[in-house]
Amino acid sequence: MTGDNNGKHTPDNDSIAENLTLINEDNPAGVTENEAASQEYRPVVTPEMVNIFINEAMELFEEAETALLELEKSPEDREYIEQVFRVFHSFKGNAGFLGYRDYEKLSHKAESIFEDIRKGRSLVNEETVSVLLSVIDVMRDGTRNLKPGETADLPGKDILIDLLDNLEIFSQLLPEMTEQPPVDTPAGVTVTCTVKEEEDFFYQNGQCRDNHGEETPCPPPLEKPEGKERCKDPEHDAGSPENNKKQSTIQRAIRVDVEKLDSLLDLVGELVIAEAMVSHNPDIQGLQLDRLDKSLLQLTKITREIQDMAMSMRMIPLAGTFQKMTRLVRDLSLKVNKRIKLVISGEETEVDKTIIEQISDPLVHLIRNAADHGIEAPEERMAAGKPETGHITLEARHSAGEVLIIVKDDGRGLNRQKILKKAGKLGLLQDEAKDLKDEEVWNLIFEPGFSTADNVSSISGRGVGMDVVKSQIGKLRGRVDIRSTPGQGTIFSIRIPLTMAIIEGMVVRVGKAGYTIPIISIKESLQPRPEQITVTPGGLELITIRGEILPVIRLHELYKIKPTYKNLTEGIVIVVESDAKKCCLFVDELAGHQQIVIKALSGYFGKVRGISGFAILGEGEVSMILDITSLVNSAESLLENSTAKHAV
Amino acid sequence: MKILIVDDTTFMRYNLANIFKGMGCEVAGEAANGQEGVELYKKIKPDLVTMDITMPVMDGLQALKAIKQHDPGARVVMVSSMGQREFVLESIKSGAAGFIVKPFHPDKIKNMIERLEKGLPEISLPGTQAN
């Protein structure tokens, strides 16, 4: 207490305030001398602290990135401004606690830029967003590699701090220049994009502040009627629940270790099997047991519900993955100098977390391709009578036990001639290329080593081809279809089964053995008539179904089992399809379809041909799940060999 | 002593909880924003609340006021990096029992708890307790 009370002051305010003397007005962080002393203090940093810090930082950066991209679209949205401010503020606090000075400094700079913005002293523009996105990128890369006990230097931070300083200086210079023509950014600023509408930018920065940095009442709007909005009192608006509805959806959630979820699903799988073992138990077959049946029915019902619940716990909306694409398209369009807009729909669609983890890379690849090869340059679009801005649509929805993800562009479409030429060079074509259906031509781009770009650019075609997209989606048991119309664009439809661990399977019998075929691969099953069957000179049997000639694989021969039927007309032929290629599997009979819990092959088996895993059937019997893709491929090569022999 | 921690970052809640647990205090609840903080306060009636200021949904100052309105005897210590004068003043006027500026030394928390337990004047401002 200084005792300097001249009676005029209300005792509550200024006496306390003087007592505080702690806050150095020149120091916007509010760091006092006392605090400076405590900054020397380095807490004992445990690995867990660093882990929590990193995980949270990743979430915070993502939050800020999303908000910044939204601000680029609607620069005055208070909610997003508050959000970005809060993220940098929170991150600064966390980094400060661990003594990560570089991070603290950089996030403090970013925070103060947004402090100005939320106080109405400055406004968001494209440049702000670009610089701050770079700041996030750099901090994210650095944060990811932080280790306990190591110093946290942030290479390149000086450049970023310069950029942020420039943003600040520029916005402070503006009030004096209101009557002058628009100016360029100060020398030395290297930003990835330039201000789009200088007039607008000009106006935005100058109006709500006088030369002393004091807030002044907003003058009547000049060009922009919404100008008044900017002068809303941020302190007043900041915390009110109405204004923060979007953020208030904090879920009543707890964090659960992913491993626990995985083992829960394993256990549920066991439960499904055990339930089937009880209800299909041979001991009770054929008996009239009303009360037991009723209880079993109840058991079955609850088991299904638990199964659904366990699955739904692993389901995550695609929103996060899709959101990253917004950033991707933004950066791409700047890089390739095209105007591209990403339209997202169905981002609330939920899929298994395994899908989330693995779908991102293929999507990035498809979108890169669309931006680089699909969408034309603005002049070319105008010449073709299309709107200058190209659209890439990313859409997701559920359809019949699958999730359907569509990547669509309104660009120039695939070029049949170019693809065929390239495929010819690569030796992918038999001689009858002209008869190929469009669909088959498009599928050629999934062949390894295929890329139609004449010059490999830095964006797409960096050695990883579309074949990787296909194999990654294949790993998820999914498939990709392409539709393309010249001049109108290309549509990639990705279909992936919703769940990875439990599938619908058809159990088939061959002799005493039971095999399981995923229902999704089955096209039809039939008992062939003699006139449908032909045999090649090489000994391969073929069945003609509605004009299509399909090779037959006899499962009993493949797995060397004694079958009940050897004659094709006596048993059952199942037509299976993978990657638009089909073949027939010959079995004795269909034993019915059921939910199959997939058990992976143990490592010591190595890779077994034609088998993708095991299933335990209701009776406790182990059944092999057929790997349809590899079977179809081997049938294809059998067919080629036998026709080749035929030709000789 | 039963403590309620209100902070929007997991990291800060984790660190504060560790400090309190190390001192033998019971962390009775953690909230990620002001609104959750107020609701939890009513439920668990803690002896002490640590309150961040910048938080989503409802900020710390509003939460402080809401808690004081509900229970005038509540002891709420603001823990924030918003050390600006306006925030400190506003906190004190609204009935905060203390104000600790982030980043802080764990001893600061210890001193504060000791003082509150001894029933010493509750205002413990950084700067007034230097040395």
C-alpha cells in the first residue's frame, strides 16, 4: 500500500490497483518482475506431462486451423475469432509451464494479433490467415517431436515472428493512411498469398481505432453495411453462452484407451461366437424346449445390442478427416494457380476408427489429382463455358452396410486416348484395346506405375501412384469405382464396409469342410446347366452366364478335399467378384449365412494363399475365410495361361 | 481440503491436480469451462476452486460471479495468464480469494493453501506477497 489515497479514489479500485503494481503495461503478457523470477523456475518435466501437452496441442492446433479457415470465409465471425484467440492463449499457457520459450513467444505473438482483432482494432484478412496457418504448421511439426528433458527450440521461429510483427505493424500503420491509395505490404514480408481486395482490407483495418489506439465508436459504414458489427464490445460478447453455442457442445465424454476398445470388440466377438454355440448346440437341436428357446432369444437379442454398442463406440465422424481437406485444397489452389472450391457434405457420417486412420492418404491423393489434373486453369474453364472456379466435392453417406465416400470434380474428365496410349507403352494392354469399356479403361489408372501427367508436378505424381490408393482402400475391404465424362469431370466412388471385425459371411460346404465367403463379394449362385459349361484345351472349365464367360475354381481341388459332388451340374457354383473381375467357385452346398467374427491368421502361418482369416462357426467349427481378391486373380491368370496354350 | 479445478486445458488441470495431490489435498472435481465449473461447484461443494479466465462457453469471471452468487462464502482463486490489471481488479471486485498468474511456481499454490488454512486475509495477490 502506498498510502497515496487522496480521498477521491474509491477504496476498492485504485488502492488495490496500486497495491498490485504488478502488471507492467509495456508487457502485454502481464508478466511481472515476480513472474519473471518464477520463469527461471523449470518444473520437473515428466514424460506423461509432455505427452499430455503434445496430445492437447494437436487438438488445439486442429481447432485453430479449422477456425482460421472458417474466418477466411467469414472474417467477422466472433465465435471463430474468440476460438483462435483462446487456442493460442491456452497453448501459450501450457508451453510456458513447461518452459518452452520459443513456443510461448510465438503463440504469444499470435495471441496478441487476435487480441487486436477481437477488440476491433484490426480485422482478419487472407494474409492473417496465411501467416497464422504457417505458424500452426511450424509449431505442430515442432511439438510432435518434443521429448521430455530436451530443449524445445523452434527452428524458423524468427521468420514467423517477423511475419507476425509485420501483420501488427501493417494494421497499426493504417489509420494514418486512410486517405491515401492502397499500399503494398511492407518490404521483407513474404507471404504465400496477397490481399485480395485492397479496398476492403484498407477499410477493415482503419475504422475502429483512433491514432492512440483507443477504441472509438464505429463511424457509419462506408461501403460495407456490416461494418458496425466489428465494433461490438468483445468483452461483453465474449463469454455469453448464446455466442458460444458451437463450442458449448463439449461432450460428456471420457477418454478410453484405444487398446481397451479393441479388446472389448474382441470380447464381443467371442460373445457372438459363444452365443451361436449355445443356440445352435447339437445337444438341443430338434428338442421342444419352449422356455429355453425364449431365454435364448433374449440372449441373442442382447448379444446383438452389445455388439452394435461396441461397434458404435469405435465410430468416429469423418468431419476431422474432411476438414483437413479444406486446408489441402486451399493450399493446392494457391500452388497451382487455379480457383478451386471444396464442397463438403455428409461429414457427420460415422465410420470405424480403422477407416478414419487409413482413409486420409487415399483421399489426399484423389483430391491432389483432381486439383492438379482434373480442374482446368481458369482461362481454359472460361473458354469451355464453365464457371471460373472449379469445384471438388467430397461427400460421405451410409448405404447398405457400407460407407460411400465420393470425390467428384467438375474438371476436364479422364482422357481415354491418353490413358490407352500410356497403357500401351507400359504393356498393360492386350491387342483388343478398342473394345475396352470406359470403365475398364479408367481402371487402368490404378495399375502400378501409371500416371497420365506429361510432366510430374510437385503436387501429384510424386512416385506414389493411384495403385497405392487402390491397395489402401483394398486393405479396408473397400473398392473404388470411377465414372468420368469428358469436359464434365470425374467421380471416384469409394465403398468401404462399415465394420472391419465382424462381417456378414456365407458359409459353404465342400466335403466335410466349411468355408466362409464375405457376402459383399458374392454376385450370385447357381446350378449350371450342361450347355453352360465348356472346357479349354488347357483343362480349365468355363461357365457362360448371360454371355459372360467365367473361369471355375473347384475349391475341393484347390484345398485337396474329398467333395460330395464332382460334377459341376450337381453342386453349386458361386459367382464372386473383386475389382470388377469375376470368377466361379464350385462348392457342394450353401450352409447359410451368419455374422462372422474375423480372426486374423497367426503370424507363424505366414501368408496363406487364398485365405484372409478364420471364423468360428456356431457349432465351434473353425472355418477359413476365402480371400476372394487373390482367388479371382489366380483364376484370371489360369484363364490367360490356358488361352495362351490354346493359341499355340 | 476439497479442491475443484476449472481450466480449459487438460494439461493445466493435470499439473494443478498433481500439485494439489502432492500436498495431500483431494481434487474433488475438474471442469473444462466456466459453466461446468459452476454446475460442479453446486454438486461437490469444494473448499477451494482454482479458476482459469479464458475458457469457452462461460469464462472464468462469469463463473466466479455465478459461484459467489450461489455461495457467498465460496473461495475461488483465479489462475490465469491474463494478468492484466483490468482482469485482476474485476476478479477482486467479484469476490476472488486470490489471483495467481501463469506460469506459476508450485510454491505459490502451497503458500496460498497455507494462508487460506490459517484463515489469514484471503486476498493473496502476486506482488503483495513478494519474498
